[in-house]
Amino acid sequence: MSAAVTPAVRDARRSWARALCAAGGAAAAAIAWAVEAPLLGIRLTVRFGAMAPQTVVAGQVVGAAVVAGLLGWLLLAALDRRAARVRTTWTAAALLVLAVSLAVPLAAATTTSAAVGLVVLHLVVGAVVIPGLASTARRAGQ
């Protein structure tokens, strides 16, 4: 005997999976920061314009990862309602945003090691959030 999955149950499961992707991205960022800063001793410092250099701390990394995951979820939810090829469209947009986001650490980092460390943080979050959220995209007919 198989139980039919109602659209409401499917949507609730999809929401939980998306929330876990956003949380997973934040957790991955926290782990990567913990490896880079305390263990490897990389000083993650950035300077914007004439401001004094600022050190990137764990809270900022986790906060940025949560915001990125939630914005990705928001875009995916909007595309679920309007786009024909949701997964392809969302994945392309997410990869474009990730590529553009790499310009910030490359431009603002004060040292090469800081630039590499910050780029790695961006890539770690992208590696968790992008495939995770893409796998929750609504398929045609759902």
C-alpha cells in the first residue's frame, strides 16, 4: 500500500529541505572559517576604500552565509511560481551571483592569503547551497 503525498506535504518537505540548505551553508562557512583563521592562522582582513583594515570574524561569515542561503531560497521560490525550467534558470543565476561575489574578496582583501581564504569561504558556501537548493526545485507538473 502506498500513501499519496499531497501538495501541502510536498511543499512542507521542500521548505524543510531548503531551510536545511541555508543552515548547511552557514555551518560549512563556520567550519571553513574555523579551519582558516584559528587553525591555519590566516588573518582574514579587508579594507574598503580609505577605511582602516577590518578583520572578518566568525559571526560575519555565518551571517553572510545565512543571508546568501535565504536570498537563494527567495529567488528559487519566485522562480518556482513563474519559470518553466526552474532548476536550470536558478542554477545559472546562482552560479553567476557566486562568480560576481568573488570580486569582493579579490578587491578588498589586504593580503594574498586573506584573498584566498575569503574566496574559499565563498566557494564553500556555494558548494553547499547551490546544489542543495537546486535539488529542491519544483519539477514540471508539481
